[in-house]
Amino acid sequence: MCDKDLMTVIADRVAINTKEVWTIEDTATYTGLSKSQLYKLAQAHVLPYSKPSGKVIFFKREDVISWLLSNRYASAEEIADTALQMTKRAGSGAR
């Protein structure tokens, strides 16, 4: 990849991060998902989208990020901390 191509890619990525509303191409670039996958997710109402003109779909950046971070799994350390806190509470209330 030449320097000009690299600069174009960097400029595109920076531009995506400053937009509030993304096209299918922006969303694909940001998520790494194919446009086909995104269309399927939108059509299945898994990923919220808007279709103001009836043709082109748009995604709200905050909706995409929220969807990407949904269904989170706690780390082993977080689970251990929660268990410790629950044990402390149970021990103090058992008197």
C-alpha cells in the first residue's frame, strides 16, 4: 500500500468516527462486517436502522456501538469480585 492509499484509509477512518449517522459502507468499515451481513441484521431488526428515502439505509453510530457491546460477558476477575462482594454481604446479614 502506498503512502497516498494509507493516508486515504486513515482519513476515511477518522471521518467515520466523527459522523453521528453512518452509511452501510461506514458501518461495514467500522464493524468489519460485510455489507451483506449488515443488511441481513437490519432486515431481521437485530440492528436498528433508518430508511428516510425508502431506499438507502442509515445507522446511528451510538446504536451500532451499543449493539456491538451488547450481550457482554464478565471477565473471570469481575465474576470473582462479584462473588466476594456477595459472600461479604451474606456473611454480614446472617447474624
